[in-house]
Amino acid sequence: MLAVRLPESIEKRLEDLAQRTGRTKTFYVREAILQHLEEIEDIYLAEGTLDRIRSGKEQTIPLKDAMKRPMENAGRMNLQELLITAPNVIQEMATEFFRRGDECMKADETSQLTACFLLALRSASLLCGMGLLMKPNTRDSWDVLARSLMESRDLLMNFRSDDQGTRNKIKTWFAGQNNNAWKAEHKKCERFWANLGGGELELGKRWSMFSALSHPTVHAARRSSAMAVSWVTGRTKVEDFEETMRPKIVDYITSLRTLIVVATFDLPGWISLGCDLSRMPHVEPFETNAARVTSPLLAQTKDNTLPKDSYRSE
């Protein structure tokens, strides 16, 4: 049991708030602690670290060197190390997409290459957001971004096809007309990926699952409500959260890995985007490790399905 003595003015404000809302003072004290404890920990622990650095008891290393360390042991990277390294990989890719995309846009604003880099940059931006949402109070929003990423990445895969039909579709896409030019052909992507030996990603099925959770269906509403209740009441245990987030981390790493392939590899049947891999030194080792680490983990969630009465479950 924790007893807290508060200044009289704070106590009065707390009483007024409790009376106006019908909740207890204990509820709001608990909420305040839950909302700000992490910030307070960061501040006071950081002060202790700063004191140790100033006294010479602890050494610092440059950020660029810290980000290199997981890659120096690329053969031993685990899921957590991939997660830590992912933002640096996304940054490298986005920087190169911007450089090449700018060249292509200046040459032709509506070319096939320009379309590809617009989608590549959108995908990198969405991945950046997804990484920030893997927290207890924001994981529900993660699913919405995941669906958007799948659409962008898979459409990029389609747009790289070196055929006239694809170029005609891109013209319609640039026209911004109300049609299906923005929809990716998931089956085509799956066949292409399978031919590369990339395994069965079941892109169409995964897209449908995320769609059902992104639209305001009864299943999505119930799922969101359950998540909201967990952080409103604080009932979720740390171990439960870690178990819940593990599949999302695997999806996040896999999404980045597939974007690396789709946006930086030059494969038969695709136009070349001309990305300079030397400007992205962490990308290739990340992709290699991600393939090794996530493949067995993806197999564990392969049979995940939607509720039988979901409109996307057929």
C-alpha cells in the first residue's frame, strides 16, 4: 500500500476532478503515475549516468559507432538486435531513395522510375511510423499503418514490372483518377516472391486480415475496445504485452526485409532503380539476418485466421 501526501492545492484540484467525473481520487493518482513514471525514470537515471560520465566512471561512444556494433556481428544478430538496427536501415534507405528519386523526378515527373521512388519513400515513411507505435498504448494504430505499408510495398513490386501494361497502369495512377490503379496485385506479388525462393508470404491473406482490422468492423471495434480497456485499467501484464508484440515485431522486421528486396534488388523482369548499395552499408547484412531469423517465426503464425463471420474471412 502506498500513502502519498500532497500539497493542499493539489488535493483540492484532485477532489474537484473526482466529483465532476464520478471517479475516485485514487484513479487519477494512479493514472498520473502510469503516464509519467517512465519520463521520471528517464530523467533521474539520465542524471545518474551523466554524473558517472563527468566523473570518468563511464565512457561514451559516438552514435555512428553504436549503430555499427550490431552489424559487426551480423552472423549472430537476433530478433531484438534487428529491431534496434531497423531505424538506421530505414534511414539509409530513405536517404538513398530521396537522392535517386530526386534525379528521376527532375528527368520526368511521371515516369515509371518516379512512381517507384514515390512508393519507396512512402513505404519507408510508414515503416518509420510503425516502429514508433510498438508500445502498449499505440499498438492498435500499428495495424492501420501495416495495411498501408503492404499496399504501398506491393504496388511498388507491381510497378517495377518491365512491361507496357504496367506503364499504362502507372499513367492512370499519376492521373489520380478514381479507379483501382492504386491496388496491388497480391497474387502476382506472391508468385514472384515464391519464384525467388522467398517462401509463402500469403500477401493477399495478410492484406485481408489487416484490412478487417483497419476498417470500423465489429471485429475491429471489439479488438480496439479490448486494447483500450487494457491501458485504461492497467490490467495488461508486461509478459502478456511482450507475447502480444512478438508477432508484430516479426511482421515489422519482415516488412522491412521485403521492402529492401522490392526497392533495392535488380531482378529479372524488373526495371532497374539504380540504387547505390555502397550508400546503404547496413541494408544487405540486415536483409540476410532478417531472412534467417524471421522465417521460422513466420511459420508459427502462418495459420492465423480471421473470425469465421468476418467479411474478410472467406
